[in-house]
Amino acid sequence: MSDTKKASDVFIECLEAEGCEYIFGVPGEENLDLLDSLSRSKKIKLILTRHEQGAGFMAATYGRHTGKTGVCMATLGPGATNFVTSAAYAQLGGMPVLMITGQKPIKKSKQGRFQIVDIVSLMKPITKYSIQIAAGDNIPSRVREAYRLAEEEKPGATLIELPEDIAEEPTTDNKPLPKSIARRPSAEPKAVRAAVKAIEAAKNPVLVIGAGANRKMCGRMLEQFVEKTGIPFLTTQMGKGVIDERHPKFLGCAALSAGDFVHRAVEASDCIINVGHDVIEKPPFFMKDNGVTVIHVSTKTAEVDPVYFPQIEVIGDIANAIWQIKEDISPNRSWDFDHMLAYHQAELDHTNALAADTRFPIFPPHLVKQVRECMPRDGIICLDNGVYKIWFARGYTAYLPNTVLLDNALATMGAGLPSAMMSAMLYPDRKVMAICGDGGFMMNSQEMETAVRLGLNLTVLILRDDAYGMIRWKQANMGFADFGLTYGNPDYVAYAESYGAKGHRVESSQHLTELLAHCRDTPGVHLIDCPVDYSENDQILNIDIKKLSAQL
């Protein structure tokens, strides 16, 4: 029999055995035993945040960058319910996370029903695994299972509730369980052969890279596939950067729902190779019963949807499946992609003309160009949610995977700043920028204090239009009166400085260029208040683009 240990000590040892580096969170009274055990850990650092949502977003971004489970902690009741949005963000976005929450004693009541919410049931629909620890001896198996499920494809959120009386109880079965070595199965050769035959027989195949392809080795294999076959590719918003978008066969990013230049290129195809597609994202095309073959390459079979029912599925490790297809395929010499590539050139010509507009307040296409010119090859931009996400997804050229972090799954506001903070912590030698609307920034702006306290180097670019601009754009597009979506803002320069950050306000296009360079090259936390002109969003994104692309 092993030595007796306090259950919370065992919990921390199990996290250490899994390779946990950080726990993000806001502890409460019910976590104090766990906090005590954590204080003695030599391997895990507590990152105290100012809101549980920020902690959850940071843990999810850790998972997104590393493929390893990010860990966060909250107390019971209101602390745990503040994790709901972060859990959904990780679950829908495919980011491995373990959330640890506290609870009142379960063996005997101390305070009636005070603060008690059934968090395990609440979290079940938005996690892969949600469980309460009812005995300290169960901790090793429960922690191992939570990690296994969080990291298994499709990655997502798990939750363990550790009640305070269980946390303090002695345990005897307290050794962490070893990790198993689990390799993803390889795609079945007959499925690969069927896909290869369909591609070779097509007149105009096209490659669509989705969120699930944003894994180690996939980009390398996909690039080799494109190089060998010459087949052009486009991405979804969450597939940006899997292949360097400067590649001559790049067709663009499906940022709008339909009618963009890139959608016309897909419509010109008779065989779509959909890699890592997830119906959680807005579909980059809608399937119809029109003779177009769709090949689904992913770790899981396709979820059937009214607009997605692929005829051929190649299921297994994605990088290996693409390698198998590439090894077998013989490029068809009658393939002609000039028409598809002409759509992308037309998009570039249209965007470049807009990006040259140096008006003030700053015009969104010009802003995107400025940010791209400022950021180095491996620089990371972390977008919050707003209409600027469409401008950046369409116009910002991604060179490497996970250098454009955006959320097109839950598409929540408030994640831009925490995800940039996590990126700056993980990659202290890389340049990191959070790009937020004034609406999204104010949802977690208190984490500026955390960023300053951690000594991070990052720039927070706030695009200020004094309104919930995305919804206002939709309101205008639907022919409704402009109502109910404008607000005031704090003095952002003074606000940044009150946290100990550096505040800056843009006064012209030239000034923006200077500020972006200054903040990139000067250590510390910088906030840039950048007024933007969204007045032409509806005209350009909903009318002009559709008209121009339809003429080609």
C-alpha cells in the first residue's frame, strides 16, 4: 500500500505527471486545499487572472498553440459559471482544456444550498467529459481520462469538480497513471485509391483547408501535395496559415458566407478535396446534387448536414492521408486552373486599391495592410470578434500556422486580449498583437492588469467605432433603422496608463505606421486607440464584391 497523501496533493502530482506548466484562474474558498498543494509545486505556475473567462481563454489558447491540455481553475457557483463561455470556445474550436472547479462538501452540508449549482450537469453539453470526484482515490484515473479526452481528436474541453471535503481527505491509491502511447490510425488504402481516382478524373479539382488541418505536419504534407499536383487551395478562417498564403496557388480565404471571389473559384470546381472540415465553421461552399464530387479527408467521418454530404471519405491521421494521396496521384496534364487563379488575382487587385486609401479615421483594408507590413514573418495576431475579423481573414496574408488566431467556431467576443497574452507568454521572442474592437476589448479589458503584472510584451490595437459594428453592419444590410448599438468609450490612453501600460492614440495613417513600429520594437504592454471608418462595410462586403466577382 502506498503512503497516505492529501487528495489535493495527489491532484497536483497527477497534473505534473501530465506535463502541466500553468494553471490559470481565480481560486475561491473551495479551492484552498488545491491552492495549498499548488504552492509547493516546482513544475506548475499559477497565473492569477481578473476573471475566470480570461483564464479559460488563456488555457484554450495554450492548447491551441501546443496541442497539450491547458488547465484552468475556478471556485464553485459563480466562478464555475464564468467558465461556460471559455468551455464552449475550447469545445467548438477544437482546443484541449481541463477546467477544475470547486464545490461545497458533498458528505455533509455546511451551508445549505448556498452557492451550489450543478456544474457537472451544466457543463455536460459543452464538454467532452464532466465529472465530480467523489473519492480521493479516484483522482489519478479521472485526471488521466480528462487529459486523454481533451487531446484526442477532435480536441476540446473537460471538467473535473473537486469538492472541498474530498480535496482535504487522505488517499492511499495515489500514484499518477502513466500516459499511454496512442498513434492515430492511418487512412485505409482503398479509400485513398478512391480519392485519387476521383481527383485524377476531375477537370478542375480544388483543395479546401479547414480548422482540423491546423495540426503538426499537415501543412508540410499539404504543401508537398500542392507542389506535386499544382492543384490550387483556399482556406476557411481557422485554416489560415496552414500553407504560406504567398504561394502562387493560393485562392484566398472564405471569410464571407458567399459571393466572394474565392467562392466563385470553388463554384468553378468539379472536385473539392475538403481537408479537416468541421461543420462548426461557416461552410466555404454549399453542396448540391450537381455532379460535384466532394472528398472528405479528416480524422473523423463527416457530420451530415443539409449542405454537406461528401461522397468519398478518407478517415485517419490527416497528414498521413494527404501523404498517401500525394504518393499515389499522377497529375492530370489537362487540368487547367487559370480561371480559378484569375479570381484570386481580381480579389488582390480590388483589395490593393482599397488598401491604398489613407483616409482618417482609418479605412479597414488599409489597416490590414499596415498591420501585415509591421508584423514579422512569425508574428502572431490574435483577433477578437467583430467585422474587422472578415477584413483580416480576407486581406491579411498568413505565412505560418497559428499566426492568425481567430475564433470562427463559437465566434465569441472577449477572447482577443487573453489569447494574445497566452501567445506572448509561450513565445516571448515573437511579436504579438491583439486586435480588438472596442466592444470585444471591454469585455475582458481588466486582463490588462494581468498582462502588465506578468511583464508581457504585446500590443493591443483597439479599433474604435463607438458601436457594436458587426451587428450594426448586419442591421443596415437587412434594411433596419440604425438603432440600439452605439455607446461611449473610456479615454483609452488614460485607461491603459492606469494599469501601468503605455497608451497611444492614432491621429493619421502615417501616425499609425509609426505607432505600430514603435510598439512592436518597445518592450512592455502597449495599447493603441485607433479610430476606424466602417461606413463602407455594407457597400464593399455585401454589394461591390458580389458584383465584381460575378462579372468575371
